[in-house]
Amino acid sequence: MISNLRLETNNLIPIRHSHVSPWKEIYGLNKDLLKVNINLDLIFLKKIGDGSVFKFWHDCWFGTSNFMSLFPRMYALETHKDCLISESCFSGGLMDLSSHVWAWRRSPRDGIEKAQFDDLVNLLLGFKPTDVKWNKTLPIKINIHSWRLSKDRLPTRSNLDARGIDIDSLRCPVCNDAIESTPHLFVECTIASDIWSRIKDWWGLVCTLNNLDGILSWHETAHLNTKEKLCLDVVVNTSTGSFNAIEIEFALT
């Protein structure tokens, strides 16, 4: 099988099978692919997330070169050379550059140091690590569905119409009370509203939330212990995943 072969000097040579991730096996071909001018580092993009995985100076996480190579004078001033992205950048953007983000052994001087410092700051303007965390107890397709839901990228009738797709009606097939937008289908529709109300009563929660962001982060604001928060998040995510099936069933009846 191709998955059990590796590329070397233009020949496919069998190697012993192992239970290594297929993506790791693919990336293991990088040295051989470089010989034919194919660089996987330029093809596969790293997902930064909350910045707790990649090293700020050493990893190629912003462009095709690491900051250690792009800004050598700044790297020389850094006292925490193995710092992570999350230790240099915060979710609100760059914060207090003079003391709270950078750990310089001394302040950058005029000339090349000041120029590299300004270039680094300008390069990172607007960069914000995301704090999106997936629930590892859920199947990946549920996590992907919730991510698409939070970004309003699901094929609701309102979204389909906005993309120029001709459909017979924009109204919600479940209640027919409003246009089927993401907020309506997952929060305002009678069935969705009833489900969230039942979940509130089941878990003994104080309030029923009336917006999508609040529902998706319900577990974070609920007065529950860590394990209970995790379980509530599972309930919320699987519930949103079932709404599409409900909508399809009503549309076909």
C-alpha cells in the first residue's frame, strides 16, 4: 500500500508498517520532496489556536521564516528564547510592548535594533491568537459543526440565498414564523427554544440564554464543577448538531 511506502531517490521503497499518524508519515517525506522542489512547510499551514503549542521565535508560524531568523537582533535581546506565542501575544492583541510582552535583557537601542523592533511590531499588528477550544470527548464532526455554527457558515436558507442559490422559500420549515437564519434556527425557533428551556430545567440552571454565543459558552458561565461543565458542553454541542436533522425532517413532511 502507498501508505506503507516512502519516497527516496525517486523510488518507492517499502518500510515496516507502524501505527503512526498518516499526516506524520506524509510530513516525513519532506526531505525527499525538497529534492524535487516541493516544500511541505509552504503547503501545510499551521493552526495557531491559542498560541500554547508553537514557539514564538523558533517555529515558522507567521510566514515562511521564523522570527529568530527575521529579527536576529531582537532574538539576541530576548531572555526567554523558548517562549510560546501565548506568552508573547494575548487574545486582545499586543499588550504593553515595553514590559509585559517582551522579556528584553535591555531596551532596544536606536539604529538596527529599533528598526527590527518596529518591523516586528508592525508585522504583528492585528494578530490575535484565538481561544477556541474543542471538546475532546466529542466526535470531530460535532466539533466542526459547532465551529461552523459559531462562524455562521452553515447552509441555512438565509445563507444559501446570500450566496445566490435559488430556493423555493426562505422561511423556517419548522415554525414558518421567520426567515431561517442561524440565530432563528438554533435559538429563536419554537423547537430550539423549547430544547434550551428543557436543558435549563434538567441541569437546574438559573437562566435560559437567548443568543447563540451565550448558548455555545453556556458551560463557562454555569455554576458547575469542571466535570459538570464538560458534560454540559457535550449536551449543548450534540443538541445543536441535532437541529439540522430536525429541520430536514420538517422540510420533507
